[in-house]
Amino acid sequence: MNGHFDIYGVYVPTLLLLLLGAYVVKSLLHNVLLRIGFYRFVWHPPLFNLALYLMVLGALFTLVPGL
């Protein structure tokens, strides 16, 4: 893989697609955790959300072959 996708003649970096995908997955996880009341046990929710986003991004980065 050369690091970009061709979408109708526009080259989009792979990392941009991974960033957007990680944001969508993190938002879904955030809603689930909020609904079950997990954030009552979290000391600093914005810091936890950042860490959750980075973990999801790292997982997506390792799952995509050829990067």
C-alpha cells in the first residue's frame, strides 16, 4: 500500500480515513459507556475520551494491512 486511497481522482491519505473511522467508533463506545453509567467511575472524562480515541486509532492502525 502506498499510503493513500484514490476516491474519484482525489487522493485521500490512509491516516485521514483511519482518524475518521476511529472517531466514529469512539463516539459509539462513548454513547454505550455513557448509557451504562461507566463515567461515574472515571476521574477525568475528557482525558479518558482522548485515551479511548488513541486506543481505537491504534487498533485500527494495526488492523489495516500494509501501513
